[in-house]
Amino acid sequence: MLSRLTHRQIEAFRAVMETGKVTSAAAVLGTTQPSVSKLIADLERAAGFNMFERQGRQVLPTSEARALYEEVERAFVGMMEISRVIQDIRDFRTGSLLIAGMPALALKLLPDVITEFIADHPGISVSLRTRSSQAVLRHLSSQQFDLGFAALDNDHPAVERRALFTAPMMGVLPLGHELEQRTLLKPEDFDQRPFIALGAEIGTRSETDAFLSAGDAGPRIVAEAQLSASICEMVAAGAGISIVEPVTATYFANLGRIVARPLSPAQPFRYDLLLPTTRQPSRASEQFLKLVEARFVALFGAQD
């Protein structure tokens, strides 16, 4: 019966095979020549045959040793490949992220974050799917996506929903509009003015309608759109004024294309982070989220 082999014996055998000398093998392994000689002797005793023929300071492998070395080398190459993969994963040189995001975030904020992320971690491939918030929820419930970004009022048992960031809705105006001098926009400021509304199927539409009705404001709806970006484009072109979620409003305002003003009373808008419940976020996901949170802080400042 074969005696128990040790990893150190195999390391010594490989080092002697590659260097041709016990002393050189000892230097490679960071040990002494007697230690290597003992490891080889123990290996030969366990194997039941000689590994080397001694000729002075040289050691010549036997045919049995050469046959064993072929298998040992294959095993070591496999271990080195495993080690390389571990290092790649640890250092973010390999992997992937599959992300689903609502249009308000997926059209600008998330692409900016992805650009920053892949510059730091070029070995990670990132895929972004732009979907409605409800579709993002369905995508995450499939457990195939790593991260989801949405604005929701409902939950799913297969999805963990966390508050990501909350900021107030914004009134948006064309450049040079007469309301531009106001620091806050009240419901009555929208009365009888051309207004571009969110589509009736969008959840935020009801909140906007409630804000306007609180001041008995009756804006003239001249157009509707599903996306905040589409509304801001029409506002920039002078088609009317509107109320949209803060990320898109802030981006368009920072580009100098529209004027964005907070509302009074304030109308908070919450962006949600969605995670699959069957696994913990990967290290890559956590790194990505740090960049997302930093991007929100850069846009709106830190929250209390």
C-alpha cells in the first residue's frame, strides 16, 4: 500500500527535476540541501522506487521519475491556473456585472458610472439593460441580474429592495422663462401654462397631479411622454414646462439646456436599489454601488 504523500515532497521532486541539482532545488524552495534530500528519500520510500541516480553533484532522473514528472507538471499547471484565476477575481481582472436600470438612471447616470468602473476594472464586463421600473423588478426576480435600479411602490419576494437615494422632484423650464427668477415653484405657478405631462401609466404622474391640484392649478397639457429625458428635450425646445424626477432634471440643467427649480411643497422622489435574494452582492457589485452612491452625492450632496 502506498504511503501517504505530502505536497512538500512533490514540490521538492519537481524542483530537483527542473534544476538537476539538490542544492539548486533547495535554493528554489528556500530551504536546505539536507531537507530536500530527506524529502526525496521519503518520496522514494513512499513510492517504492528510485527517483534519481546520483552522479557526483548531479542527479539524473530515472525513467519512472520522468513518467511521474509529466503528471506532476500537469497538476502544477492546473494549480497555477487556479491560482491565477483566484488572483484575477481578487484584483477585479475578470468577471461580469449584469445590470437593469430605469431610463431616468440608465440614460446618463449609470453609463457615467460604468465608464468610471471599467476604467478602473477593465477585466470586468458590464451589461446594462434599460427597462421600466416594473420590468427591472421582473428582471431581478429571475435571479440572473446582479443589480437593479428603479423607482417602485411594490415589492417582490425574490427581490430585496433598498432605498438608494431620495431627492425632491424638480420643476423644469425653458431657458429665459419668466418663472426662472423664482427660487421655488408653487402649484399656482403652473396654472394655465403649457405643460408637458408624464404618461398616465407612470406612477409619478398621480403624485404630480396631486401637487398641482393642491393649489387648484390647472396647467394646459400640450404633450405627454413616458421618459423624463423626452420631457426635458421638449422643455428645452420651448414646448412648455413640466415636473420631472431630479436626476434627469439636474443633468439637463447642468448642461445649460433647461432651468430646474425645486417645488414647494417639496415632492420627494426615491430611487431604489434591487438585489436578487438568492445570493450576496459580489465584490464587483459592491464596488460599482460605491461609485453609484458617490455619483448621487456629487449631483445632490450628502444626505443627513
